[in-house]
Amino acid sequence: MNVELNIKEVIKKYGLTINEVAERMNITRQTLGTHINGNPSVEILARIAEVIGCPITELFKQPDNDTLNITCPHCGKSINLKIDKHERNT
């Protein structure tokens, strides 16, 4: 299972456009689009989150249940993750 990203929705949620995020990152809209629609590195995701003003975890779609199965891209081993859906009240 691939982990899905939620970047476009988060950008919209924070009242920004892809053009604005690209400008703040000092890259072109096309380059940002390539990252959003491709397989961005952790560094790129961190930069996007910083520009938007959100935690990097918000860029990922949240699973519907409390477990997530992913495959290690290096060894192909299946990894089962337990998702803690505990929310903090601030």
C-alpha cells in the first residue's frame, strides 16, 4: 500500500494557492506541481509544510482504520503500523 499525500487539500485549507506556495519556496509552479504529483522527498515535504505553516504529518492522508500496511521500498518487507488517533485538546 502506498501512503497517499494530501498536499493540494492542505494548501487550500490554509487559504493558499499552489502559485503562492511555489513563490514562497522560490521555485516555479511547475516544479511544485511535479513534487505534489510525484514522489517528493522528506526535505521537500518539510519545506512545503513550513511554507504552509502546518505540521508535516498533515500533508499525508489519514487512514480510515487504526492500522496501516506499507512495503519497505528497499527490502520489500511488509510493515504493519498501529495508528494512534488520540487527539490533543489545546
